[in-house]
Amino acid sequence: MKFAAGSQKFSVTAMAYRMVQADDVQAIVKTGFGSLKGAAYLLLRVIDPVAARIWLRAQSPASAADIGARSHVDETVQIAFTAPGLRALAIGKEIICRFPLEFSEGMAGNENRSRRLGDIADNAPDRWEWGLGDKEPHVLVILLARTLKRAATYAKAVQASVELAGFAALPPLLTTDMDDVEPFGFRDGISQPSFDWDGARQPGTAADRDYTNEIALGELLLGHRNEYGLFTERPLVAPGAKNPHLLPEAWEGGGRRDLGLNGTYLVYRQLEQDVRGFWTWVAEEAARARVSSDDLAEAMVGRRLDGQPLQDLLIRAIPGIDAKDSAWNGFTFDTDPDGLSCPIGAHIRRANPRTGDLPGGRQGPIDTLLAMLGLGGCPRPGAISSALPWPQNHTVWPGGAPEDDAIASARFHRILRRSREYGTRITREQALDPNSPHPKAGLHFICLNANIARQFEFVQGAWMASATFGALSGEQDPLLGNREPFPRPPVSCHEHATNGFTRPGAEPTRRRSTGLPRFVTVRGGAYFFLPGLRAFNWIAS
């Protein structure tokens, strides 16, 4: 029996679970290196491929096995490649064409992609500081060190070495340690998927009707089963390629070698945050709406400043979330279907809607059939307490709602974040003081996923940048939205604003804000292939 996954077919035996070889996985896939407070990102362009490969062969990226074996790591390196980088290193077209189109074209290589990602107007690639033309990187070298000072010194030394070894280096991108708080002032990095490294998960069972935080390893690593029970399309090297002994044999046979196994795709976007603009707008709008600045800002993000969930979100056991983390992460939006507590369009609700395969979780067979036909299902609960300062909404009938059908099951669209802050952190008081300095700050947004189109691009395009997420209208993500009118001519003669934000409340007390400015600007970006270490050695050869 055969199963299709992209353009490839695999037998049942090939789908059997295979133990992950930790010494073949770059360590950043397994750990965020939280104890290494300093980081630097070197963006390199290949000038001399022969010299560049010699330099690469001298590098030793840390593996997941290394991290597990060492009790103390002071500094380490991880390395990834863009499609132009692979070409510059003389990897043949016949191999690169086996990578997915979005990787081959690149983040900035297609106008339609830029439009879907929201990379237009001031976010357009032609305004980026890096990522396009002669500033498109070929190689990403991630340097991590115990302290910020040590990372800067490490970056300076490595940059000097690469410039003597066949590369040209763009200015290094350094980070700042803001103590797990992003520049706007919210605790960051709280919610991450839990990947099934032990192969115990069986996707597609009745349990997946409800939200789960445990995700198949194939959503992260190529060559392992994903949430469809299949293998994400990955590059295989045809028989007769050079140095085949450096690559593992492909499970599909035919003498092919597996370039993708234990690798993943790394998405990098440099996001500059207008901290002063954010808190100034929040203060002005909060005064107009007669709410506190904290309440408005927290409604936009979907969490408290300290990271706690908003009021009335029921804490319960969720697969893949440890009991110790339940107070922070053990919730869904089933008890808040109308956004009375956490607005439908809040940042965290867009980034991870926490939906199962059927809205509302597990249901009976009749309810399941009705939901599949788009006819609704069992009645949805309203908010579960009376502590909120607005009436509960129980007017939904016959149980379905437009937003239920508009939000896909979350387990097919999860990403693993490895972001770090940069710039100078300022307090809210400093942001509101017109006489205080306004230094640049932002996020080096990095995420890992096995399928760029279905994971990162879906989250960014369909959930973050979309003006119609969850049956909303006229609003994008309140933090990341570009605020550009949608749809634009020639698609439509009438442009609709995207600078709104709807806050909790049942009609007629629902509160709407308009005129949100852009708070985040894209300064650069690229798609990278983070290979397994055997594949890294083959590329370097």
C-alpha cells in the first residue's frame, strides 16, 4: 500500500518509526540555549566556493547529542544555508530543484509571497536592510556564547576568519538579553509545541478532535512522520552523486541518498519594534475608551504583561503541557468562543488558536457530522465566570459560528521559535516621555519547521497578516499588522482598512478601536535550510 506526501510516495514499512540519531541533529532543534545569554548572527555571501567549503569543513556545529552529554557549554555554532547559498557552493540544479518551491524562491523572491506575508509598503523587501539582491545571505552562522560580551568577541573573530576564507560578511547582527521580556515589555517565549521525540504519538486519532500541544516530530524534522502520518517532501540525491557515503541511504531505496534527513527549515525575520509608538497609542486609546493602558495592551497581546493567561480562560490538562506549566499554558479558547476574555484577534490567539480538528473539542457522532457539513454542532459554552465587566453572550445558534469554520486545526500549523531580542530596552515610562532617547529595539525572529508553506507561511499569511482571521473584518494582528488596505487594486475597486482592533464585549457593549499605526517593521529576512550534520558535511565536501 502506498501513501502520497507531496510528489513522493512511501510504503507502510517506510513509515515505521525510526529512532532519531541525536548526533545528526543540530542542537538548536532541541534546545534554545537559554543558558547562553549572548548570540550573534553572521550573514555570509560565498565569493570563492572552494575556500568557503574548506572553512565549512573546519567547523563543528553542536549536535543534540553534544548538548545532552555536556554539563557546561561556553560557546557553540550552528550553520544554515539559503538556496542561493547552496548554488554558490556548487550544489547542482538537479539537487536544489528537489527542495520545496518556497525555499528555492526565497522569502523575498516572489511578489505574491511578499503580499501574502504582509511584506508590502514599508515592509517590502526592497526596503530591507538585508535579504535581497547583493545583501541576500548565502550562509547563516549562529554564534552563541555565555555572555553578551563574549558573543560580540566571538563574532568579531569568526567574521575575520570568514573574510579570509572565501566569504564576504554583512554587518553582524547582535542580540540583547532582556530577561525573557520582548521590547514592548511582555514576557516572551512561553508557549512552544512539544515534539514527539520518542515516536509514541499516533496522529489522526479521535484524541486530535481536541487541542493538543504534542506534535509529531515530522512537523519539525525532515525524514520523520508528520501530523498526516506521512513524510514532508524533502531533497533526495540521485545515485552517482559525489561523496554518497557521507549521506544516509534514503528510505525509499533506489540507491538515492537522503539530504533532508534530520534537517529542518529555519525562517529568519528581523523585526524592528516601535516601542514608543506602541505605548503612546495605547495610552491615548485607553484614555479615550476609559480603560487602563494595561487592560488594552494585554487584550491586544492576549496575555498579561507577566505572561499569565487572561481572565476566564479555563486551566485544564492538555497533552504535551507539563503540569508545572499548566498555569501559564494549560488553556484553550473553548470557554471563550466569542472573545469576551481574550479577543478573537489578539496576537497569541492568532499565532496559536488552540483548536482541535473539530471546534469545541470532542463531540458525539451526530455533532461531528454536523460540524463536518458546516451545520454547527453542540451548543458552545459562554464565558465561565461573571467576573468580567460585560455581559456574557449566549446568542449563538445552532451551535456553530463563522469563526469556527474559519480557523484551521492548530496541530498542522505549529512552529518552534528560537527568537532573541536586540537593541536597548526602555520602560513604558521612558517610552511615554518625549524627551527620553528612542533607541532601536526589536526581535530576531527565528523559527524552525519542516514545511515552510504549511507552517510559517500559513501562520503569517492566514492568521497574522489576514484581515479576515476568525471571521473578523478590517483588522490584522494588533502587533505585527502592516495596516495596509486590503484587498488592493486590481483585486478590488474598494479598499478596506486593516487598522482596527475589536476588544471583548457582547453587543452592544463591544469596543472597537481604529487607526492603529504600524508597530513592527520588517528589516530583513530569508529562508534557510538547517541540515542534519551528515548533510552538512556533504554540503561542505
